[in-house]
Amino acid sequence: MTVRFDAVTLEWVGLATVRLEGETGAVVYTDPGPERAGVLDGSEPRDGDLILVSHGHHYDPESIRRVARDDALVVVHESIDASEGSSERPEDLPFDVERVRADESFVLGPLDLFTTPAYNDPDGPRTDDEGVPYHPDGRGCGFGITIDGVTTFWPGDTDVHGFHDTVTVDCFLPPIDGTVTMDRHEAASLAERIDPDLVVPIRYDTVPEIEADADAFVVDVARRGIPVALDE
């Protein structure tokens, strides 16, 4: 199943991997892979013009190769280095690579892009046994991408923060698992404050550790008067 929204077709592949295609043909992928999650098993579309990688946990060179065209641009958060199990840094990839900070905005040809900080609150519940956040501040970002006039926002692996309320987007792709990101209740509340034209939850149920009640999320968001769809 895919979701058609105005000029953009959206397909959630699994985990945080989303394929976006505009009417004019531009194809964007968010966080392809990683291989260990089996997200892209048996698939090598190699049609991505722009590949967005939010943080080191989602950086997987082989998955990027599976989705990227030969002339693709790969945009990665500035903190990303070699991944677990691979010594290949982003600059070693056979693509044009651009590093970005959190809280930037710029134009990439026909596409507009912005980033937001993505992290777990050190005083919140998503920390390890030593009190260290699973996603520390400064180690990742969210991405907003405008394709053919439609702005889609993937906030990254993050808790909800005050700055999220100021984001203006058409389509919101929240994580809803609640293990190392916002949970479905927090995501629904944020969706109400952002008030997008469509919400499509992602990053749940791909592996057993991140199971979530997506149907309950849909009901919660719909009761708030916001259109919501599942791409499963």
C-alpha cells in the first residue's frame, strides 16, 4: 500500500525508511535501512535522487547503495561517521555527500529542505541505566522536505520538544513506538498542535522491540480532527 497526498506519493518501507515521489519525478528516501532490520530485503530500486540520513543508528552504506541513483545526493547529519560493522564514512560513498547541522534550511535544486534537532531529553524516560539519553543532543536531526509544493516532515528519532510546535508542514511522519522516541500519545498531541493536512505514523512494528498500537493512534488523531492514514 502507498499513500497519495496531493502531488506526492508516499511509501513507508519499514522502520524510518520512507520513499517520497513527486509528480515531477523527484524521488527522496529518508533513513534507508539499516540492513540488520531487513527493511530493504530483496529490494534494490536505485531510483533515489536525494537520500536523507538523520543520525548514526540509521546510517548504513549498503542500504544507501540499494536506493540511490548513481548521481544521487546523500545528505547526512554532521555527526555521522562510520557505522557499526562498516568502516565506510559518508565521504567514502560513491555519491555526492553533504553534511548538515540541525536547524538549517536550504534549497537543493527543485527541493526545499530544513532540519530540526532530534534528541532524547536527559531528564526524560528514554535514557539508559546510567542516565545517558539513547539519542543525545547534537547527534541527529529531523528533516522537512518540500517536493512539488508539499512539505513532509520526519522529525527523526526524538522526543517531542517545544520547537516542534513551530514547524509548519503538510504531511507529518511521526515515530510512535515510544521506546527511544516519542510514543503514540505524545505524537498524537504534537500532531494536534502542528495541525498538518495528513499524518502517517512510521517507525513501529518493523522489529519486535518497537511494537505499537497503530490503530489506537489513528483513532486518537482522527478524534482530534486531523486526517490520518496507515501505510502498512
